[in-house]
Amino acid sequence: MKKIKIYGAGSIGNHHAHAARTLGWQVDICDNDPKALERTKSMIYPERYGKWDKAIGLFTTNSVPKNIYDYIIIGTPPKTHIKIALDCLKEKPKAILIEKPLCDPSLKNANLLYKLSKKDRVPVFVGYDHAVSKAAIEFAKLLKKGLVGKLMTLDVEFREFWGGIFSAHPWLSGPKDSYLGYWKKGGGSTSEHSHAINLFQYLAGQSQLGKVTEISAKLQYVKNKHIDYDAIALINLKTQRGIIGRVVQDVITEPKRKWVRAQGTKGSIEWECGIDGNNDMITLAQKNKKEVKIIIKKSRPDDFIEELRHMDSVVSKEIKESPILLQEALDTMLIIAGVHKSAKKNRTISLDYSRGYNKKAIK
């Protein structure tokens, strides 16, 4: 039986705990705050999944065991991710999974984590679970088959009022009570909904369009003495092959819209995420042919179960490639940092990946 350690007893920690237990793994959760551990046991987990799972171990961060776990999952605020991950590398687990975003836009020690994880041969995954969902895999397959011809542009939107996040964290009164209300801490729409940026990267890569090289962004910031975050991010991107596309992320839209569209020379593919609160739908529209709609059934817990199953399959070498490995997330972080710089400077920003994962790569 695989042993899992989870840092952070918030919403994400509980999602991963349930997913790991569904897969039959042993789970320990640790947190700096004993109250958070108590909330997990008495409120979050039983309210979501019917009852508390007594097999889950609860520990303060200082008392949790070390050097006994196969996988370590980090579900703490973004600014703490890399520091914790660097410590976890010393335990030599089979893999580490960090919740998205990988870090805050300062990119502090991002390069160091990349270098040490390679040196220690510990694969690090980052929680862009949409990229390993059944819908994303199906979408990529349709693109690769060339059914819509040569890809001309790609649009991705993750527009969702973040009230649902606070409903899942009723002990928070709003964005000011967590990192979410501060873009420099990894909050705001550009970081919190960066699934859209990541999916753009993934699908562009699957279509052989290359990495994102240019960014032009407009952001609407909300700032007062309590908060400083971007509520809306309108992002234009250009890839190495010269294809331009668009990403839109916000924390204000309700009902939510999570949507992807690939426009080719012979038609289009669209993906609507959570069409009825759960299931996804892909629509293939080819010229002079009847539209084909594919319904992909899923529930919210399935997102995390598929993510952990994917990680386990990569570690066991059943799967050779993964879109959620550290390097892909580092590319996402470069784009996130570039988006904020583009908005601040009011100009197009270019990315130079040869300069590493730091601000020197953002020009």
C-alpha cells in the first residue's frame, strides 16, 4: 500500500486525501494549525464525502513522520510551495505533487527546485489536473488526427466567480483573509485560474505550435488597504510557430464559463467544462459535416482521482510523458509573471526560456 503525506488541511488537502483513499492508499495530513486539522475531521471531509475516514492520520507539521512516504502532496498557500518542496526532496519520495500555481510571480527559487529535483531524480508534478482529464486527452487526440485541418488559433477561458472557493472555506470571510486577495502571493485571477494558461500551453504543444514567446495583457486590479489582486485578465499569446491566441481568466463571472476552442482550416473543436455542474462536452464541427458531440461523464472528486492515478502511472512508467510535470508548470509561471509585467508596463513581453526560470527570462 502506498503511503501519502499531505501538507495543508484546507480544501485541496481534503480533495487529495479523499482521492488517495479512493485509490486504496494510506494517507496522513499535516498542518501548522491544529484548528485546521480539527475542521478537516469534523467538517470538511465528512460534509463532502459522507463521513470521516478514521484511517487518515492527522499531524501537526512538526510531528508528522519523515522518510516513510511514497508520495508527498503540497496543498499550502503558493508562497510556501517551493520552500516545502525543497525540504521534501530530502526525503527522497517517489514523487512530489504541488498544488497550482507552483509559486508566486516572484519565481523565487523556482530554478533551484528545477535543478535539485533533476539532481535528486525526484519527479515533481503540479496540480493542473484539467490537463490530464479525460476531456483534455480526447481534445488532444482530435487535434492530432487533423480532423479540423491546420490549427489557426486557440482560445481558452476560465471565468468563474470565486464565491465557490469561499463556500468551500467558510472560515474565510473573503479574499482578504487568504493569499487569494493578493496577486504577489499567488492569488488573483491570473494565478488562481491559471488552468486556462496551462491548457493553452498543453494544447499548443500537442499541435506542434511551440512554446509561448510573446505576451500582451490587460488586467483589472482591485486594490485597497486590505487587498491587491487582479479580478480580470485578458491575455493575448503568440507561440514559437507564430500562431496567436487568447486566454481570459477572471474571478467575477457567474454562472461560470470554462471553455476551450481550437479553430482549424477545416473546422473547430470546442470543450465546455462542467456543462451541468459535473460533466464535460466536446463538440467537433467539421466543414460540410454534421456536428459530433461527445459527453464525458465525471464528478468533482474524479478530477483529483485522475490526477493521482496519472502521477502514479508516470512514476511506474506505464505512461512515458506528462503535461503536469514541473517544467510545464514552470513555463506556466513564466507566463503568469509575464502577464503581470505586460499589464504593468503596458507593452508586449517576450519570454526567453534559455535564461532559466527567473525574471531574467521575462523581457
